[in-house]
Amino acid sequence: MSSAAVTAEPVTARDPFFDNAKYLAIVLVVCGHLIEDQRGAAIPHALYFYVYLFHMPLFIVLSGYLSRRFTFSAGKARKLISTLAVPYLIFEFAYSLPRLLLYGKFELSLLDPYYLTWFLLSLFLGRLSTPVWQQLRWPLGIAVALSLLTGMSALPDELAMNRTFAVLPFYRNAGQCSRLRAGW
């Protein structure tokens, strides 16, 4: 073997705890959407509200924890674009096609996410803001205050601002995940 050994990026092992937690969150999202139209009956109605009570906060906490060390670099910017911005654009385009086929109108609004794409846009904005939050002394307190203040105002639909600010405390509370993981 030569002295000029090739140095590769270290391969990080996947953590089964987080893989299973993400799987549970995905299953809850799918179940919530499946029973959404059945809310006329008592049991599906109760299940729907039970699932919606925590499925998105679980998703947001996991996303915040997995994004907690995001920093800006050329490689991370490319990964952010390829994993969040590109899927967002693809799904926004895909959601515009039925309107084109059914109504003859092609409407593509990149600033106003359609249907489920709000999560991709909120996560993109959360990751972009992570380096700023890392510099704050009380990020969770500020996130809660921003969430409450924006909840009392009429924000525009652009950039999914209502939802982005509403879930901000869950995203910023990512440190709790490590304590949860230790007790699992």
C-alpha cells in the first residue's frame, strides 16, 4: 500500500432509534391522512385527533435534532438544495399538473406551498436559519415567543410562514431528543 493513502469521508452509522422514530412518524402521517375523510364516525374522529396531536411535532423534533449541527459550506449547501429544494420544486410542479389537465390552468406558486409541500419548505427555512439559532443565548425561549407572537397575527401564506413559525419551538427543541434517546 502506498504512503499516499486515499482519505475518504468517514461513513456515519445510521442510528436505528432515529430510523425507527422517523418510520413511526411517517406511518402516523399516512394513517392520519387515510382516516381524514372518515371523521364523520366517532372512532375515526378520535383517532384522527389523537394522531394529529403529536405526529407533526414528532416529525419536527426529529428533523430539528438531525439538523442541529447544520453549517454553511459548499457541500452542505448542495445537499440542502438536492434533498429539500429540488423535491419541493418537483412536488410543486407535480401538484400543478392536475390543475392543468382538469382546468386548463397551469399555476405554479413557488412561494406558496401547495398541500403537503409546506413541510419541505419549512424544513428548508429551518436548516437555513440553524447557524443563526446556534448563536442565540436562549433559542427555545425566543422560538416559543416568536411562535406565540406570529400566532396572534395574520401572516401571509407565502413561505408557509404560519406553519413554519408554529412548529419553530419543536424544531429548536432538538436537544431534548438526545435525552429521549438516552432513556430509550
